[in-house]
Amino acid sequence: MSTPTAAGGSTATQWPAAAENLRWWDREVGYEVYIRSFADGNGDGVGDFVGLTDKLDYLAWLGIGIVWITPFYPSPMADFGYDVADYTDVDPLFGTLADFDACVAEAHRLGLRVLVDLVPNHTSDQHRWFQSSRSDPDGYWRGYYHWRDPGPGGGPPNNWVSHFGGPAWTLDEASGQYYLHLFLPEQPDLNWSNPRLVREFDQILEFWLDRHVDGFRVDVAHGLVKNMLMPDNPQRFPVTPDMSPRQAWACYDHRYDLDQAGVTAIYRRWRNIVEPRDALLLGEVYLRENNPDRVSRYVTHQDGLHRAFYFAPMHTPWEPAALWSTFRDALDAAPRDLSWALSSHDDPRAPTRLGGGALGRARALSYAVLQFALPGLPFLYQGEELALDDVDVPPQQCQDPVAVRNQNPADGRDGCRTPMPWAPGPTGGFTDADEPWLPVGRAPADTVAAQRDDPGSALAKYRELLALRRELTDLHHAELEWLTDRPAPVISFRRGDCVCALNVADDPKELALPPGRWRVAFSSQREAGPVVEGELTLEAPEGLLLVAEPGEA
Ligand code: NOJ
């Protein structure tokens, strides 16, 4: 794809000289499409490519530049597509390769770029590689996975645990060996020390690039390489039976199963594949400790990932000291290479996490102002623009394996994965089926139909913010200069002619503005337009974007 033509109508030659080195993703905002829940085109209750293609004009209208589509490959759906049985096809549930091609073509026609979700850490246990690996212990495919003899005295080879609960090893009775899976037993981990496996993925990247994708979101980008001696991980706290899988996982120092030195070599290799196609590598670098120095190792080199999601903002309490350390530390470590998401298909939505109800929604919108003004690549998760909170999915309707297998809905991710509410009604305009795969569970006011023509809606606000992110080119490239410092309750910085401020206190706070006159370009709380100077009082919460009046900065 050359340059975007719709949703803003800019071309590369129009950018100012100072921005000459920008890549296309520096100017865009991304949007995560959880395909199962976006739009159902064939009436079976599950989202698909026909449904998504039909809704792309909505995303262009909204002002989105990049669409990341979660896995759609043939899969037994043990982890809803993150268990891939064939990397180069489309699961019939979602359509066909022709439907995929039509979707990409329509996206490009609308000026949208498309990222596909690459899942290189593990396959499905139904993938032919694993089937062969399992059935023939001496064969070619055995080395595609991690097989080990039982540990001394029997049992798993080491103390590694699965993200989703229980040991990270499952015994294959026939061969007497265990295989490794950092997620479900149905998701065996691939062995990236095997050069043959490495070459397989070169082909997979080329396959999708040949189908005109604009890049890849890389699943578990921090996990592909393991310490091949497989020592026990140091245990920090005892695991107790009442713990959720996440809590049990956090009891270990993941020194040997994640974030190993060799992993960045894989991205160096992939850069050589994607660069000639001008495609983006965006990694999911989900390190529990949210250590920004470690995340930055994946992106700061010319030859690493282009961008890495930084997940700390999704786990930081609404409290000045915590938010300061999240953002300041991250930007010190990686000044422009992080990707910022406040919600996703794996964690509670921002309004729910930030207090729920009107307060949660107000905080989420003000947080988005900061997210959009930071250097790096902001991503919205479908429905975030409607200020959706999580749905309380009844236990008997929960689907996420983490909830179902641990018999605890609170462990699951269903609440943030419910179908997109396009229109009022029990199926939300999402499907013609009687029953969507998860309940929609939304009030009429939550829907696209209700918000689209309402200038006071969350949708109108997010759309306004997206337009500004595109229009204010300083937000694409200007250096960040902090205007306040920790532990101030107002987090504020300047980028060129733009000032961003976020009040995270529980009461209004004053902000001293830089000299000159400033126009309120966007506020999560008040009307845009007024010109201000000197001091400004921010509501609680309030996210504010100011632009220098011409001739003032
Ligand atoms: C991260 C994905 O976002 C999540 O949904 C999935 O379960 C794991 N990776 C395993 O692929």
C-alpha cells in the first residue's frame, strides 16, 4: 500500500521536513478487532470477515489508521484462535482466504492498514507439526517442540507453570516424555532453537505479506526463546490453592522461560523480511514486572521490533505516584517506540478497571487524551470508543478456558470479549442468529447507532480526539518535554506546539501553562475552543490538549 487516501486524505509528501524520517505508523492510531466479537456476516453468532469488511467504513469514519485482527486461522479454538492449526489459511468459522483478501482490499481502499496476529510461541496440538512430533519421537518434527524426560523421581521436568494454571508440562503416555506449554496443554510451545522452525516462519511472514498485509502483531513476543537447560525458575512466594492462575504465575521469577537474550535475534531476522515491504512489527511484550528497561530491549535497536505494546498502563492504579512511574520510567527507557493500549481482549476494560460507571468512563476518556498525546503508537480496543465497560457474563455462559477450566468466572476474559453493540436489541445488531457466542448485554445508549449522531457521546469525543491526533503533526514526531514532575497530581508535558495535561487527583487542580496563549483543542470535560493563558484549573478527572495560538509558541 502506498499512502493513506481516506480518513484524513494525507500523503507522505505533505509532512513537514522535520518529520521526514517518520514511518507510516507514526501518524496513525490502531484499533484491535477481536474478530469473533466484531460483526457476524453469516448469521452463525460468531464474528467473521464478511461482517468485518462490512464495518470497515465505520473504522475509516472514526479516523482509525491501523486495524489489528486477532487470529482467524484454522483452529480447534481451545484458546479462541490463539491455538493455530494452520498458519496459512482461514478457519471456516471466519470465512475463506478470498474473504480475507476482500477484507484487506476494502481496508486499503478506505485508507486503513491491516495487521495480522502472528502466533509464533506455540501452535495448536492439532497442528500437523505437533501431530507428527508426537507420533514419531525419532522423526523430523520432534525437534519443532520441547520434549523432555520426566524429572528425577518422575513428574514434570522442572517447576515451570502455565499462564492458564497448573504445570507447564504434559505427559505424552506413548513416548513417556513431557512436552512444554506455557499456556494450555492444547498449545504446545515451539522450539525456536531449531533452524528448520525458524525458516518455516520466514515463509509464513512472506505468505501474508504476499497477501498485502501491512504488518504483524506478534503474540507473546517475549517468550519464544527458552533457556534450553530448563532450570527451575526461582520461586518467590508459595502457591496456594485459592490463587488464580495469574497469581500463581506471579509467584515465580520467570528467569528461564521468558525474555531470554536470544529472542531479539528473531526480530532482527524478521526485520529483513518486512522492511522491503514497509511492514510493521508490533510485539506483545507482556512482562509481568512491566520493567521498561527490559521491554525497551525489544525496540530500541534499529533492527528490533518497530513497536512493543507496553502493558503497565493497563495495571496501574489511578493514583499520581503510580501513574508517574508508569509513564516517566517507560518514556525514559524507550522515548518513542512503545505502543499504548488501555484495554484489550485479555484484561478488564478501562472504565471497569478505573472505578466503573460514570467515574470509570470519565477517567478512561481523560486517560485516552494522555495516551494519544504520548510519543508512540496508541491502540484502541473495539468498543473503547463507545466507553464500554465489561459485561457481567453469567457463569454458565462463560467461554474463556481460563474461567471454564479453573471453574471461576473471575479468572476469565469473557467480560471484555462480548460482541460489539452496533444497534439496540438483544443481539446488538452484531448477528442475525438468535444467540451470539457470548451475550451482548448492553443498554441502547451503549450502541454505535445511539452514539453516532449524538455530539455529546463518547463516540463523538473519541472521534474528535482521533482527528486531532492526525491533524496535530507535533504529536507524531516532536520531542517530549515534561511540564510537571512526580508526584504532581497533574501529569503534563509539551510536544512542540501541543500541551497535554491529565489531572488524576480527586479534586480540581491548577496547572501553570507555559508562556503564551493556548487554545483548548480537546478536553474530556469541557467544550473545546477557549483561548487561555497563565493558569488553568483542571477538573477531576480531566484530560486536556492545548495548542499554541499562531505566533505564540
Ligand atoms: C496473548 C493473547 O493476547 C491471549 O489472548 C492468548 O491467550 C495468549 N497470548 C496465548 O496465545
